[in-house]
Amino acid sequence: MKWNEVTNIEIDGVDSRDYPEFCDAFIVSAECKETGRHLTDEELDKLTDDYPEEISDMAYQSLI
């Protein structure tokens, strides 16, 4: 699944001491834009692994 195919992304594991990498942040919830289906744990893990920069950006934004 591609990053632009998901919506309502929620992350967890954000720790300001990890700035700027936020290496402990991960996706806990997201939905498929096209169908509204909640992603499985396996899909969430894959997105977390495949898009670390996007997750880092989201983690940073959650702190400001």
C-alpha cells in the first residue's frame, strides 16, 4: 500500500527526546482512502517500515 492511498493515520510512540528521528514512532491506525477499510496490523507495520520520513514528520507535527 502506498502512503497516498491511506487516510486517518494515527501514530503513537512519539517521544520528544527522540528528535529528530522519532525512531520509536509507529502507525497504530489508518484507513484505505478508496474503501474506508481499517488497515490490518500487518499493513500498519509495513507502512511504518516503508515510510519512516513521513512518520517522523507526523511525529514532529504532533509536538508543535
